[in-house]
Amino acid sequence: MQIAPPILSVTPNRALVDEKFKVLVENLPPGCPVTVRSLHRSEDEDDWEAYGHYVSDHRGIVSVSEDLSFGGTYTGKEPMALLWSMRPVPGSRPGLRLRKKNVCTPMLVDISVHSGHEGFRDQAPLASAVTERWYMAPGIQRIDINEQGVRGTLFIPPGPGPFSGLLEMWGGGGGLLEYRSSLLASHGYVSLALDYTRHEHPSANLEFKYFETAFNIIKDHPQVIPDRVGILGSSLGSVVAFALTAYSTVSKPRCIVCISSNHYYPPGRTLKVGTDENTYMSWRSSALDLITDSSNNVDVGKINCPMLLVNGCDDQNWPAVETAEEVARLMRAAGKEHLLSRLLYPDTGHLIEPPFSPHFRATTFVINKQKVILLWGGQTKPHSDAQEDSWRKILSFLQLHLRCGPSPKEKL
């Protein structure tokens, strides 16, 4: 009697990156030890992997969503850890960070099952499947923006519109990053991923007028509802969100979201970089002394719209929690604390990404034309939980304040 080979399925095998999948292995012998592995080749041609060690049940089934991993890059019942616990394969270059550059193509992840718990990398898989993880949903328009001195990429959802809009900004790493904007458009927002640290000297692109113009490009777009435009900024991008909302007389955001908050202003000023025992670099220590002096910071008491602050308690790069406390104090003093919502996550670092993104405690970064290892912080499991929870609550906040209605799933 011929025994059927194992079958591995991933459902759905094509989905947005913030959607969950189910990985199921069938036709195994009962009580069979196996390793389920994910493997991804990045656009920089680096290999990333995650894996869990499982034992099949009495039916010969392993369900990653329901069963416990007894070891690997994660343990316990973790349905999405084959993504969030990814790390560079042994022997890779130090300081790597996985970020999608071309959002018009999917992130391809090969899921495979191997016999036993040891030496699985040297084995041919018992079964495998490829899953597509997309940042850009079908029908999204991607438009290059180079007008009025502003550079970026505009993403427009399918359908007749008009839609709510978002000005979206990452931090000071440089270059144009589109993956969060395209994901926001996949959730129904016209989103402009702004390029604002393009030049050799990033501060050259930090003129206030530049951001006002970018905001108004979205607001005046025919597919956007003019009075329903918000700002979402991470790290250095949160400085822009605070400053534009507090000081602009022409750009009036409906709401703002600030991730890994920073209200040190103006942001082009040079800060001293410290190092830890591993020679990893960070601005946290030098910035702690500065943020307590109000003359160094945005006067957030002038802000008159709802804002959401998302921060990690183990942010080793910037005093984001202390910044949030100072923002709350200033809003309270101005009688505007009712406008402020805060999310604070234990053991979570600076790089709070969309759900199921790998966690990076320290990565390569360029400071003064020199490559260094920058310390971000966070512990993998709690940081990953924070990414999933905060994204859900960010979408709920945007739904409430930009679409004038609560999310059907959750309210803040």
C-alpha cells in the first residue's frame, strides 16, 4: 500500500502583508517531529528565515495556527511567527534590515516542512508552498510626484472616491519608502509617501514650506476630501507632524499619528551620538537633556486636532516615552488633553513597523557618510505583538477621525 506524501498548504496564499494566514501540514505519521520553515530572498539578495519545531498530532497534522512550537526562532502557539521572527540566515552580513522597495511586486515567502528538528537546512523538504505577501492591493494607482519642488509617491485606492487623505513620512534614514503608504491606500486612504531626506545633507529638505506644499498637494487632489486629511509620521517624520499641525496657518490636518515620537525642533540641528558596550550608536542619552527644555521643542500646546502617540518602552534610539510624557504635560497645561490618545508597549523598540514585519534591535545606518550600527531596542516577541496591536488601533483611529465613524472591529 502506497503512503501519500505530506501536503503543505498556506491559506490564503496571496494576501496583504497585514493579513493572517494559516499554515497546515497533513499526511504525516502521528507523533512525527518536523520543522516548518519560512525562507525569503530580499531585494538586496539576502536570505531571511524563520522556523518552528513541531510534532504532528494523532491525525498526522501540524497546524501552525493551533499547535505549539517547541523551539526554533519562536516557541508556543504563534500563527504568524514564520514572518515576524524572520532573521538573516547564518553567515549573513551584520546589521541587515528587511524593507520592501518595490511595492508593485509581492514579498515571496517559501514555506516548507522538513523531517526532524536538527539539520533541516541540509534536507530536501517533505513539502513546500509559496505565499505572496502584498503591500499594494489590486486596483491601487501608484503615481510619481515631482511638482512644486515636492517629491514622493501618491497611492490612490480603487473606486470613484473621493477619499480621506494622508501625508505619510518615515524617519531620517533617507530615501523614498513606499510600503506603508501603499498599505494605507489598500485600506482606503489616498496616501502620499513623502521623500524629504533625499539630499546629501538631510536638513536641506526640512524647510517648513516643503511640508506645507506636500500637505496641500494631497488636500487639493480631486480624489481627496479636503477637510479629511491627516498626517502619519515615524521618528523624524513625527517632528514634521507636530510642527506642521502646531505652526502652519494654511495646512490644517484633521488628525495626526506619531510613531516613536520626536518633537525636537528644528530637526536639522546636530545631536551628539552616544555608543553602548557593543559600540552600537544611539541619540537617546544626548536627547534626554534636550527635550526637557521647551525652547528645543515644538509647542504642541498649539495643536487643535486629535493625535495618537505610539511608543515602545524599550526604545533605545530616542527618548520617545519621555517625549510622549512631555507632550501629554503640555497638552494638559493647554487644556487639550482630551485630544491626546497614547499607546505604550513594554519591551518594544523604536522601529514599530506594519504587522508581522521582522524585529530589528540594531541595524546598519549611515551617519556623516559613515556606516555604523544603530541601536533601536525591543525584544522580538513583545515588539511583534506591539506592531500587530498598534496597526489595528492606528487604523481604528484613522477610521474614527478621517472617515467620521468607528471601525466595525475596534474603537480606541
